[in-house]
Amino acid sequence: MFQGPFRQTKGKGIVPLTICPSHFRTVKTLSNVISMDDRTIKGQSLKAGVRDRRYAIRFPFAADVEIIDMESGSRASGVTSDLSLGGCFVCTSKPLAIGTRVRITMIRKNQTVEALAVVRILKPRIGMGVEFIDMERPYDEVLRRWIDQVRHNR
């Protein structure tokens, strides 16, 4: 059984939990997700950029963030600019290196989400994109509530 943002289906294999037609109000919302199948059908390069590997829709979202490098113990703080079930972008003046494994803590309105994550994108002096790799159930539930609130307020 798969855990996290994916689920196993009989006809389609493994699919992201966030891609469910009942969650979307218009087809336009689906344009935020890029499918690798669409890229290869259109004859584009098979090399996947970071944007092409995303599997969850991102939403604008601001939460205070504390990040700890799991290897060195160094810390960074910042604010999220967007959030999805798969990760977030953290605006910080001291982003960590790509591939760094981190513990991320996001706080908004007295609610906390903690996860193990990996830095996937680095934008010097702007911030870093992180992918969540492990999150305990209580934090996952808070994350899903945050995303549902943002989705319904659009």
C-alpha cells in the first residue's frame, strides 16, 4: 500500500491524491499540473526540469518557516510563498544547497506542520524549493486543511 500523496488504482496505476475532478471548480485549475506524458507526446525533451516533476497543484500560502539541516545542524528561517501536498517554496536570505535533507517546521495561526524534506531548487538570495519526503499523520492532516482552505477561498 502506498502512503503519502499517491494512491494505487486498478486501471491507472499510481496517481496523485490531489488530482481528483471533484476538488476542482473549473478545468482551468488543472493547467497548474504538467504531465510527463503530455511533454513526450508534444515532442519535447525527455529531460525533466523541476517544474515538470511537480505532481501537486501549488497554492499561494504564507507561513513562518524554520528549517534545520539534518547533517550540519545549521538553521534557516523564512516564509513560504506557495504550498502543495508535495512541498513548498521558502523565501529566505540564506537558502541551503540543493540536495540538503532538512527538517522543516511551518507555523500559521497557532497550527504547525513538520516534515522531513529535501531542497530541490535554489534561488540565491531569494529562497529554496523543498519537497516533502516524510510527514506524520497529524501534520499531514493540518497540511491538507491548509490547502483545502486556500482552495475553497479562491
